[in-house]
Amino acid sequence: MEVLKIATAGSVDDGKSTLIGRLLYDTKSLTTDKIEAIEKSSKQKGYDYLDFSLATDGLVAEREQGITIDVAHIYFSTAKKSYIIADTPGHVEYTRNMVTGASTSQVSIILIDARKGVIEQTYRHFFINNLLRVKDVIVAVNKMDLVDYSEEVYNKIKADFQALNAKSAYKEQNVSYIPLSAINGGNVADKSENMPWYTGQTVLEHLEGLEPKDIYENGTARFPVQTVIRPKTEEYHDFRGYAGKLYGNNIKVGDAVTVLPSLTESTVTNIHFFDKQFDEATAGSSITIELENDINVTRGDMIVKSSELPRIEKDITTTVCWMDSKKLVAGAKYFVQHNSNRVLAKIDSVKNVIATDYSGVTPATQLAINEIGEVTIKLSKAIYFDAYNDNKSNGAFILIDAATNTTAGVGFIK
């Protein structure tokens, strides 16, 4: 079954957790004891409705304060698809959490409180989705019940967001607008009778209808080798396969390929998926590849089509979202983890801080936690990469603090 990864974004009290809880409830994904706990808690608080935020806010502090602090991953399924939702906090001090949640998502839901409209936080949420090139964005105008389901209010917010969208350089992004009331389920899974003027899809209908072409970008085929498989059994005595996940595009038997960094050339002879063989593998598949000749391939190598070689360089210009309390400065040393390849690196320069409200850049020599900026990096050895805008999987990396082994930042190669 197809798995769709979704990130949510929104300011405090915009209703992200309530929307997700409502989705779980309407798709019958909540257990009986969970529903009973929600009913009991809602009654104790004196609510005349079910507080579905309790279905996702797992930390005690989240439930007490009514806010989302941690990134929670929620799983549910329908007859058509399986879903993984990253429920991310909306505060500016949790920008790094938002980037983490959206970095692996194909769809983003940006919530806007119908009473407040487009605010500064909305700019930042949309900026991050542009930066990470999330191809499908749902702008969910929530709490329509608190503005008397006004079409005029919805149209004003839609126009304001469209003006914001005009500032984006990512023109391939699909932006949809849905007015809803998460608390009573209007336009979440079922159409709202209170908004007959809205004739579009509900949130669930939109998600169910998405096809791979709507959420994946076509790029060049990239196959980072995770491990070499040598069973050495009687049945597979001479078997040598290279296992990993295929990114960017398809690869098929007969394709001429090049192994990096050795630049050794070969041809794909077999493609295995568990106990089956295929003539072609699609992007996103976890597969094992056999090559025509017995060449040296190890973990950290990459197999690419010979006609689609990536860039191979030791100096990279990047956009970095900084996640560490220790500031990022020139001269600092980190490990760059690029796919399955880990390389020692030195920060060459911090050039600027990028404003997440689309107002431009400010010259800078350091990045503080949650700031995003342009950074140049020198590597101890060359890596084989693409620009993030051309191939997301092969253009992203993380910076690891060598002393603490913590993930200090996430970067996108230009």
C-alpha cells in the first residue's frame, strides 16, 4: 500500500492536533480506549465537544498547556493509503523541529486560524515548505465555525496567502485552499453543510486523490549503497548484490551504470525486491542490484546511470538550518553525513542569515539556533552530489558535532 508522509504546520491554537485527531476519529483509526479517554477528559474540562488534540499531544506539558512541543509521528490508514503525519510545533523557537518534520514529507498542511488570517508565523511555515521543496501544500483555513462560516473571511485569507505564494521561487508547488472546522469535522473527512459555498474537496479527499506524480519530483536516478549482500550459501554461492533505496528516478536491467567514487562502469543484470525479480525498479524502492562484472563496491558508494553523473567536489555552497545551541562559525569542524557517506568537514564561511518572511538576507558571520543561512563548507574528500533543487535525496545532508555526536544542522546544497 502507498505510504503518504504529511507534515503539519501552524501557530499556537490554530488546531493542528485537533485536525489530526479528527482525521483519526473519522477514519476509525482511534482505539476504543483512546476514544473513551478523550470523552472522559473533555467532560472533566467542561467541554461540550470532544477534544481531539488529546489524541496526538503525548507529553504532559503539551496537554497541560494546550500546545504542541515535540514532533509527534501519527500513523493511520484508509482503504486506499497509509499515512504518516509529523505533527510539528509552530513556535519560532521550534523552527528546527518544523524542518525535521517536513524534511521527509511529500505533503504539508499549513493551518491558519480564520480569526487571525495570515500572520508572521504563516510566512515562516510556508518558507520552510518552499526551502524543502514540499510539492503539495494544503492551506487549511480552520475555525470557520468561529467566523460564522463566512465565505468573505475565507476569500480574504486565500487572497492574502496567494500574495505570499507569489513571492515563492518554487513555481512547481501545488497549493490548495480548504475552509474547515476541525473541531466539528467540517470539510475534514466529510463535506460541511455549513459551507455550501465551498465546492472543493475535503482534506481527506485531497490526500486520497494524490498520485505519485503529484508529490514526487522527477530527477536523476541515485542509488546509495547501504550494504553488500554475500550469502555464501550453497544455493547462492557466487551471489553479490548491492542493497539500498533508489531515489530520483527509475532504473532497469540493461542500464549502463557508473559506481562512484571509483568511476568504474558496469551494467545492471538483475534487480531483486525481497524474493522477487523485476526488470525495472521505481524511485522509492528498496532493492538489491546485481552488476555484470565483479567490481569493488562498498557501503557509501553510489551507483548512477553513466549518462547522468552527479557533481563530484570538495567545496560546497549550502543553505543550512542550524539546530544546535552552540553557534555555527567559520573554522568549526563537523562531520557531513551525505546519504551513507560520512566526511570530515570545516566551515569555510557563514555568509548571511535568510529571513523566513521573504524580506531578504542579512550579512552574518554566525548562525544561532533555529536560524537559516548560506554557508560554504570545505570537505576532507569529495562527495558526489546534486543541487537540492535538482535532486532532493542527493542534495541534502546533516552536520554532526564530532565531540557530542549530535545532529547540529541540516543542509541543502546549491
